[in-house]
Amino acid sequence: MAGDHHLEALAFTDGRILAYVSSFTRDALPHRGLGGTVSIYEDEEIVRVAPLQVVETLTGPGLEARVQPLGPDPVLLEFSITQDTRDFFSIEFQLPVAAGGRRAGGAVRNCRAPSETTGPLCTLDFDSGVVSILASPARDAVVVSTGKGRPSLWAMPTTQYRDRFRDLPDAVLREIGLSTVTGAALAIRPDGREAVVGMVDRLVRYVLPGAAPYSFLPVPQGGAVLAAWSADARRILLAGSDGDLLLVNVVKAQPVRDIALGVSVTSMTFTSEGRTAVVARSDGTLSIFDFLTADPGQDIPVSTLPLTAVQTAAGAAIVGGEDAKVRRWDLATAREEAAADVPSAITALAVSPDLGEVAVGMENGVVVLLDAATLGQRGQLPAQSEAAAPIRAISWTGTALVVGDESGRVSVWAR
């Protein structure tokens, strides 16, 4: 803190220093007109001074300085912030230095040398926890959504930055009381022509490629927290924060059916034929809805603890939950076909494109690989970081398995 202002900063071994200015209550402040310098101290003497310039980062506008590469030890920095060239405030503190790498699209990127044979192919380190990772229909790229900032698009398996979802016009953001678009309720149209991103009271449609916003869709009362796009691209199922489901006709941009579950939805997906949705709930129930009929749906009691993830494969639903158990349920007979225990509560899972394998992410930061039919174990990936942050998102591409955790790290593993 410096008076009524708060400054957060990050330092990286590649010499990049980032700073964010906010108010006493931690509200973001406009960075237009801000500047200044950052001074680096060694043995109480200034050894380097670098100018600060306003840049756009994944978490919004910030101040950036570029210096010579830094060592791994913490550094003592003094930030002298100016506003419209006039002195604004100064603050001095010691910062840890994060692993260096090339930063693009809001993330520090590191890839292993060709001579290395173990570990992930590449990693991305974001400023906030990963919320979702979705592969493009061609499976040559993924969209990464984090707790802050707009979703970004990355080529796979090289993790080359491609693009970031554009913000809405300032006038629209002011009208709905937001400063930027975040990545809740993210879904990609099955043919890859567009994507949707949830906001407070609407669903923003983005054209792909280019990630430019162009229209809105309705959402449940209180906004959408999850979205699933049907295989025929005609329907989107949305889950609200209060447990409501809303089916939207994408062509007409109109609501078709709403269902009040009265319990929060943790994960949902459509089957391959596009008319049936499978919904995992926090009360341990799996709900199945055929949206081409007036059938109220079928509820399958699966666990006494919350379910956390569900995917479909070859007429079955593969579901995981806080009870650290993976189950395969036949959707036609509503019978359990297989089950497997894993070491920790399940936080995410994904079925491979060939439907032969399931990657299961857990609370302890580890990913186990299971046979999709028998749920027998095929392998295991280690925790992504020393902190062993819980896995929050998993996605398969054509050549890699992409895993994101609560710390903001995304790891790309060779298949």
C-alpha cells in the first residue's frame, strides 16, 4: 500500500516485471496516463532503472518494464509511479522471481529442450487459476479460460499464442457494469465457427477465427456458469448459478425450455446424436434429458457425495465425483458397467477423441489415465507443480493431453 493506492507486482527470470495499480479497496483503476520507473537494488544500491509502460495483460491493463534477465533469488524493487508525467506515488518491496519464459497472451511459456525426454512438452503459467480448457474441433488448438481476463487461443502442441477473445465495446461494457469479458460458461460450436462466453446477464457469441463478439443469447436468471453445445450445433444448454437449466435455440436466439433442478450443476455434456444431455449434480445425481420430447428426464442416484465431472463415450456416461470414484453408466439401461477408485477427489475428466481412454484430474494435482471401457488404469501424470494444485480442466487434442490447474499452470503432455 502507498496511501490510498495498492500495487501488485510480478517479476520473472526473463527480465519482465509487471505491476497493477488498484484502489484501497482493491478495485481496478484506469491505467491510462500511468507510467514511471522501476529501480532494482543490490546491496542497498540501485543497479538498474527501467521505464514502466502501460500494456494489456490477460488480467486487464498493467504496467510493464523490461530489464536484463534476473536470477532466481528475490529482488528488491522500487516502483515510482507517475500519472500524466506527474509524481503519483512510490513503493518499495521485495519480490520473489518466477520461472522465466516467453510471455504472450497473458501467460509465461516454457517448452522443454528436444534432448529432454521426461516432463510436459510445454507449460503455460497464467496469472490466475484455470477455469476451463476446450479443444478446437480440428484439435489443433485449445481455448484456455482463467479466473480473470478474456479466454485465449493456443496452437497445439507447440503452445504458440494465436489470439485472445476481443472485449465488447466500451459502451456495452459500461451498460452492463463490467470492465471486461471473463470466461464463465465457455463453449465452442462443434464445427468451430463460433464460441460463446457467459457474462453477468447474457451469453456473448464470438465468431471464429478472430474471436470477435457479434451478438448475444439469453441466459438463466442470475447468469450462466456452464454451457454445453449440442452436436448438431442447433442447441446450447446453460446452467445457472441457482440450479436452473435453460435450453436455447441458437438459430432463433430464443429460450426453448427451462428446468428448475433446485440443486447446482457441476458438469454437463450432450451425447453424440445431439438431442440428449447428461447433467452431473452436486447432490450426487446424474440427470438425463431428451430435449426432443416432453419427458421430464431421468435421475440416476450415483453417489452420496457431489459429482464433479461427466463426459459421454459410446452410449455411456463416464462420471467422477468427490468420493474419488470413476463410474461408467450405460445411458440406455441406466446401469453401472464399471467403476474404479482413484487416490483423490475427482475435479475434472476428459475422454480421448478415439473414445478409448479417460484422463482423470484430481484434487491432489495428479492425473490418472484409465481405459474408457473397463476403467482399468493405463498410466499416471505427476502433479504439475510443487504446490500440487487441484486440476480444474483437461482437454485432448490430436497429439497432446492439455491439463490446467488452480494455480494457473497449463501443461501439455505428449499422447
